Amino acid sequence: MRGTEDGRDVFLTASIGSMSSTTGYDRAEEVLRDASVAMCQAKGLGKACFVMFDTAMHTHAMARLELEGALHRAVERQEFRLFYQPIVSLETGWITGFEALLRWEHPKRGLVAPDEFISVAEDLGLIIPIGQWALHEGCRQLRAWQRELVDLQPLTVSVNLSGRQFSHSELLTVIDQTITETGLEASSLKLEITESVMMDNAELSAAILLDLKARHIDTCMDDFGTGYSSLSFLQQYAVDILKIDQSFMGLGTESVAILRTIVTLAHNLGKHVIAEGVETPGQVALLRSLHCEYGQGYFFSKPGGRALIGGPPPMVRSLNSLRRP
Ligand code: C2E
Ligand code: CA
Ligand code: CA
């Protein structure tokens, strides 16, 4: 639709949700509710869409509503846990640090993976308190491990930041507070931000990256290769590490060519590289031949709870096979 205001053209579009049958409905509110569910779906598809309601939408909307309620309760009841996955130096075979990965210990469903709830937590703004907790807990746990495992120094912890956390006005204040409260050296903390989040607002990202650099906190561009970072962004901005997405971890000719290109590019720009999703000895051998510095994946260890480095874990055995004679 087109109109004019103050001599300027104004274009309007409408998102329409509709439902066709009146059978099975007792009240007008129910009809409106379902049309509204279809309208929300239409809005989610982009501008100017039309969506007809069906029962699967209702089931989906109810499941989402339940998840939202449960997430609010989970924050109140502190049902989140961190699992840690080692990041290994491919040159020495030693653990250099851990990535902290969030889990929700649901009272009925058990451990829930982050992919099931992070985007809803983002939409609800709950990612802010959840993320602050994860940052604090990751730093606290690493500090405790550093005290316990003196011969494994210096260990680092990598904490993931979602888009909303990364652009949150309190981010730096929260980081400063966490560092002070936990007593962790800022240089032992690394922050992982996906390539697409960084590129969503490159100017803001550049400023935040500089603020983090001034604090000696390394930043890692996560899922590298899946977004659209410009080469000038990579060249100019203060990202320290590229983390190659696990989708490039194949051993086919094309994957090898991509891996080689990323590692060379990173090194030429003065950045380190972590390969994630490393599952096989063949991948380890390839990455070492490409001089990729770090690896992370099931080959070394799945993400684990606090007991991970307490006992004699299988991880140490696989690391032994990596150590140079
Ligand atoms: P991510 O940051 O890319 O994390 C890597 C994911 O790959 C993790 O899944 C990890 O368990 C899995 N993984 C590790 N090694 C292997 C392997 O060898 N093979 C395969 N197939 N997978 C491997 P997870 O723990 O389910 O986390 C999924 C995503 O959730 C993360 O992807 C990250 O984007 C997000 N996430 C996790 N923790 C947090 C957090 O504390 N805050 C925020 N904002 N996001 C988080
Ligand atoms: Ca990550
Ligand atoms: Ca990743």
C-alpha cells in the first residue's frame, strides 16, 4: 500500500494470519488466538506474508509457550551447568584450555543441549542473566583448576557470547566485575563470538574488540567460514583467533583446500587457528601438516562435567599418542 505524508511517499505492507474452519471452536477468542498464531508465523517469515493456520502451528506455539515458562523457572532455580571441552595444542599434545559449553539440567528431561534453548533465551532476554552466570562460573572453575593443576599452566577458558550478550551495554562492566570477583587473570579468559554476530554490526564489533584487547582478553571468531566476514574486517580488527567450523573437517580434496586456505590466511594476518569438530587421527595428522595450532573435538574428549580432569581420563591416552617422542 502506498500513501503520502508530508509530501513523502510511504509504503505499508501487511502480514496476514488466517484460519478457515469454525468447527471445533467454542469461543470467538479461540478463533482469534489461532489467527493470531498464524499472523505471528507470517511476521516471522518476513514482510508482507500470508499464512493459514494449521494444528501443527498450535502444537508448536504451545510447546514454545511451555519452553518459555520453563526457561524462566530454570533461571530462578539455577538449573544451568557448564561442561568443558579441552582445546589441545596440536604441536605439543598438551591441553591449553577449555571451551565452556552450557547445559540445562531440566528436572524431568535431564540434560538439555544449548541448541534447544539458546535462541529462545535470546528472544526473551534471558540470555543476559544466563550468560552472566556462565561467564562467572567458567572463570571461577578455571581459577580453581589453575590452583589445583599447577603443572598444566597456563590454562585458559573460552566462553561463548551470543549476539545479544555481545552488543549488551553492560558487557564490559560485567566482564570487569567477573574478573575481579573470581581472581582470574584477564589473559586467561577468551571470548567466542560467531562470525555472523560479529559481521551483523561490524562497526560496533570493532569497538568492542578493541576494548577487550585493551584488557588482554583474546577473542575468537567462532564458526569461521560460515558467515560473510570481509577480508578487510579480518585484516583491520582485533580478532585473535579463527575457529574453523566443524563442517570443513572432512578429508575430501575440497575440505583440505579450504582448511589450508583458512590456516594460511589466518597466519598471514597474525592470527591463531583452532580447528573444531576433530574426530579422527587422520584429521589430526592433516591439521598438524597444515601447522594449525590447536584442535578441539571428540578425538580428544567430548565436553564433560567437573570430573573431566580429575581422574585418569581417556583424553590423556589420546594426547599421549600425539606427543612428540
Ligand atoms: P559451538 O560454540 O560451535 O560449540 C561447538 C559444539 O560442537 C558444541 O555443541 C560441542 O559439544 C560440539 N562438538 C565438540 N566436538 C565435536 C566433535 O568432535 N564432533 C561433533 N559433531 N560435535 C562436536 P554444544 O555443546 O551442543 O553447543 C552448541 C552451541 O550452543 C555452541 O556451538 C554455541 O553456539 C552454543 N553455546 C554453548 N554454550 C553457550 C553459552 O554458554 N552461551 C552461548 N551464548 N551459547 C552457547
Ligand atoms: Ca564456541
Ligand atoms: Ca563453533
